[in-house]
Amino acid sequence: MAAHIDEQQELDNFKYFWKKTGRWVFVLLVLAALGYLGYTMYQRHLVTKNQEAAEVLAQMVEKVQQKQDPKLANADLLKLQQDYPETVAAAQATLMAAASEFDAGRHDVAAGHLNWVLKNQPAPLVQALAAQRLAVVKMQQKKYDEALTVLDTKVEADFEPLLLDTKGDVYAAQNKAKEAVQSYDQALAKMPQEAAGRDLIQMKRDALK
């Protein structure tokens, strides 16, 4: 009899719990399931986007290698920037275009491409590369103050030596040996001893002493 009473009490407690909070728990579980489903679908969407962008990039590279009409490659670049702005492929294509424009002496166009990368690409390595290359473009144009401003872009610690090294180059181009040496020293201090490029930075630094 006591056992029956206990079972009835538990049943009544469950009914009370369900009436008061159970429905809300159910709603939360449904929302959590929908959230997970949405996240999974979003990840699949990103994979699809990256795959599509990679195909467009491959087509663009092929056209460049075959020396087809530049307008065709530019159309692919525009498609990547408009339809797949956050993909790695769009960053790669835009950095390639910037390098090509720089080599051709069209520095303003190159700067425009690099500014696009800085605005649209959050990946730390891509941000650092774009900032460094944009500073080189500005330095080539003798816009030294603009170059230094670009090199103040906040990047992850691993990429700070890259910007500090280039900052030293900018100061050296201005014949500011003291500031250049300081920047090279800062770059060396942040680099691992076995890092590639240490010897070159050291050589540039020593040449100013």
C-alpha cells in the first residue's frame, strides 16, 4: 500500500512538473535541436561555397596561364569578390590580382585590391599579408606615412614580425636609420631563433649601424 502511494506521489509530482516547467523544457530542447540543425546546414553551406569558389579560382588561374583576354579573368575575380567574399579563394584571387597590378606599375589598382582583402577577409594570416603588401605598395609610391599607418594594423602575435620588418624598410627608405633599426630589433625579438628570414633582417639592421 505504501509503495502504491509512493508511485502515485511520483506520478503526481511528474504531472505537476510537466504542467509548470516541462513544456518549457520541451520547447528549449526543440530550439536546441533546431539550432544544431541550422548550424550543421550553415557549415554545409560554407563547404559548398568554398568548393564553388575554388572552381572559379581554378578557371581564373587557367585563363591567366593561357594568356586569354584579361577581361575574362577579371570577370572571374569580380564573381569571387561579389558572390564568395569570405572564402579563401576570393582572398587568393585578389592577392594574385594585386601582385599582377603592382608588377605592371598600376599601384593604385593594386592598393584597391589589397584594401578589399583587408575589409573582407578576417583570417589572421591573410590580414597580415594584405597589410604588409599594401604597405609595400604605399612605400613604392613614396607615401610613407600611409605605409606606416597600414603597418599599425592589429594582427596576431605570430605575424607581428612581418609588419615590423616592413616598417623598418619604410623607415630605411626615409633615411631614418634609428627608427629602422628599432623596428628591425623589435621584429627580431619577436621571431623564434630558427625562423626563416632572421638573417636577412639582421643584415638589413647591421647595414644601418
